[in-house]
Amino acid sequence: MQKNILLIGGSYGIGAALAQLLKRDHNVFVASRTKGEVSEGITHLTFDALHDNILDLSLPEKIHGFAYFPGSINLKPFKMMKPETFVADMELNFHALVQVVHGILPKLKQAEQANLVFFSTVAVKVGMPFHTSVAAAKGAIEGFAKALAAEYAPNFRVNVIAPSLTDTSLASKLLNNDSNKEKMAERHPLKKVGTAEDIAAMASFLLSDQSQWITGQVLGVDGGLSTLNNN
């Protein structure tokens, strides 16, 4: 069945890779600030998750699949983090997500079973220095996703992908040369840094009927970092 899939912030990186995977079989709507890498066959809608109202967009009556991509990576020692940074990260990563999901709730309910995919970080499960702000914001997403999945089962499936460092523009400062990429790759048991396509493949699976018995899960797509110690 051809589904209506809404991607918030899906014009670059993982979102753009996912849109490419989905557009062959589904109606894909990308709502983001800029068109970016949105290609032909995908409907782009101008939308800023922090400032715009999702109800103002022209969306189909039924939304079968949803994924939210806006996020931040502020990696600093806690003593150098201003409280305002925590507020800003929580606003973008979590509060804006809640606003969007609340706004499209009637459209999700119209689908026989809606599939929602959110994004966390490996740093929620594995305590990492300098990750206090992003881990707090993404931890809120994990708790929200599990509670939402329980409340709306069996009508909704809600899952979270928790990647490790992925080679996208968001992580460009951390992967800005071959030496840094090699160092980051060595931290992972699979000895590579994740790609946008690695994460998009999991998101595509979770949005498909192939994952119809999976909900309320936080799935690590992290090169084995969160569960293996082979160093």
C-alpha cells in the first residue's frame, strides 16, 4: 500500500537519504526550512519546527508514517555549558517534536496503524563526557516515545533510533578531516563511522510493514559501541 510519510527536517543527511529510499513506493512530504537535497518526486513544504505551526501546512488527511530529524550536538564540558544551552537543545530536540506530534495526531489516527520514528543518541545509554545537554534532550525523547507507544498501542507504533556519531553535516566539526574520521572509527567495534544511509535503512525498516511487531524500542545503530567492548 502506498503510504503518506511526513519527514520533519528531512532535506539533508539522514532525512534526505530516507526520503530517497521511501519515494519509490510512497508519497513523501518533507517539511523543512530549506529545500536542500529534496529531489523530484518528493513534496517539499517550508517549515521551521521551532517557530511554525504544523497545522498551517497542506498535509493529507491520513499520515501513515512520521519521522522527526531536527537536532543538535553541543559537546562541551558541563562547567562551560550555560543553562540556556540546555533550554535551547530541549526546545529543538524535544519540545518542538511534541508540538508537531500533537498537531498531526488526528491525521495519524486516520491511518490503520501509524508508524513514528524518533532519534536519540548512543550517549543516553552510554555515559559520555561532554554530552550532558544532548543526552538530556534525547533521553526525554526516549521516555516520551515509550509512553506514547504504550498509550496508543495497537494503533500507533513508536520507535527510536539511537545512532553513534554519523557522517552528516551536523557532525562536520567532529569529522572535519581524515585523521578525526579515523580516530572516531577506531572507537567503534565495526571500525567505521556511520553514514546517513546506515541510519536511513533502519528508519525505512521501522516505517515499513516488515517491522509490524516492533514498538516502544530504542534501537542502537552505532557500530556496536553501546554493547561491545573489544578494545
